[in-house]
Amino acid sequence: MKNIIWMDGGFLFEINKQYNDLGQQAVLTNQSCIIDLYENYINLGCKVITTNNYGFKPSRSLNWLELCKKSKQIFKQLKLNHSHIKIFGSLPPFFPSYKYKPVNNEFKQFYKTLIPVLNEYVDEFLIETAISIEHINCICTIYQDLNIDKKMNVSFYPANY
């Protein structure tokens, strides 16, 4: 089992279940509950934690960028406590409901804004549940144009090939 890397998962669901539906706003109102939950994942053996900002996008939260910036404090604290863990910056799907929509200017601007913010405090990136090669290629092109030298991981949910 030494070659298996454990990652966290279902984070927002756990925040909702354990802390009375704080959801995304916990980043602003109760960071200690988020740190406690990450600590539980790490203590169970997770070597990789994700920024779990899946809902931090314009369609779900008007203050998504502030939430991403505030998250830096959480991950800085976790790195101080657990220098061996890796933090993956979540690049969530822009469009809701796993439905394909073509890349547009809002899509591009979102990732051009999000990636530099996450880059300040993550070790690697994770494109989460990307639904098309077009979306993956666009995000990777933006990533390369930003000249970032960190590993990019992709989780693919092929809704459209």
C-alpha cells in the first residue's frame, strides 16, 4: 500500500453534514471547522488535499474570488502543521450540471483569474471533472500562457468527446 496516494474527497458534503450546512461560506465565517476537517483527512492517511473550491465560480457564488483568496490562510496553516502533504488547486468545471457548452470569453476569463490566485498556495493543479477535451485544452493553454511551472492533473468526465 506504500505506492497508493490517498486524496481527500466529498469535502463540501462533510462540511455540510458535520457543521450544520456552513457550505462555502465557512471559508469566511468558520475556517477552524475547515482546518479540523482537513486535519481528520490527513490523520486518516491522506497525502494530497484539494482546495475544494468546486463551488467557487460565478454561477454559484458572487464572491467566489474572495473565497479563493481567503482559502490561502487555511492552506498555509495546514502546510505549517503537515509539511509532507501536497495541496492540489482545484480547477472546477465552469459550466454547471456536467453539460457541455462551448468555450466562451467568460470561461476563459474565469480560469485566467483563478489560476494565478491558486498558484500562490498550491503545489499542483487539478482540473476537476472536465467534460470535454476542448475545455481541457483551453484551460491548459491558459495555464501555459501564464507560464506556471507546476504539475497539472486532470480528472475527466467525458460528457462530450
